[in-house]
Amino acid sequence: MDVMEVLVQSKEEKRAYDKLYHQRNKSKRNKQCRDNHSKNRERELVQMKEYREQNKEVIAIAKKEWTLNNRDNKRATQAKYRATKLKATPKWANIEAIKGWYKLAKMFDKTFKEKHHVDHIVPLQGKKVCGLHVEYNLQVLTAVENLSKGNKYVL
């Protein structure tokens, strides 16, 4: 047996040991991960932002590839959002005013040469509170601002 075979064997043994350890200590490991994450949250956010800024092309390619490979998931997510928006639109909503927000976003796209989104101030599918799809719950944000906001209610 040469040195490489010993290394490969020891790597496989180490992998098997690690897997067994993780299975036996799952709750302990989960608690350690949660604690570590909460302690280093700010640093992780900064690191993620730096990574995204430095790897825009790689991320764009990965997103496009994921979308191509997961069209059914993408369509299901979009359909769920449309259904939620329909349910969140009361009969008394001013549809013309709502359309006005979308026209304004399109105008901003052309004027500022930057993509803009119509955002729900109070999200339609928030964790703590759900808003309505009405004209006074809408605002125009840049795409970057809206995507960074996510599904949060920011005061």
C-alpha cells in the first residue's frame, strides 16, 4: 500500500466518523451553529455583501442557470405570489391608482436608466403582519433597494 492509498483510506474513515458524530450530536451541533451565527451576524452580512459585489457575474449566471433548471419552482412561486396579491386586493381598491404606480416605475426605469420595482410597504406575505394590495400600500423603489428589503416591514 502506498501513501496515497493510506490518505484516501484515512479520509474515508474521517468522513465516516464525522458523519456519525453529526448524527449523534445533531441538537448540540445545531445549537452551536445558531449561537455562532447570532454572534457573528453583522460580520457575516458584511462578508456576504462584499462577496455579492465582487461576484456579480458569477451570481447572475448561477441565478439564470437555476431558473432554467427549476422553471416549475419559479412558476409555482410566481403563481403563489399572484394568487396572494389577488386575495389581498379588496373590492374597494382603486385599480387605476394601483396601475399608476406601475406606470410610474416604468417611467423611472426609462428616466434614470435603472430598474425600479413597485414595492408593498407592508408585505403581502409578511411573518408578523400582512398588507393589502391597495394604492396607499405601494411605493416605487430601485430594484436593488427592493430586493435588499426582501419580505420585511421596514418603518
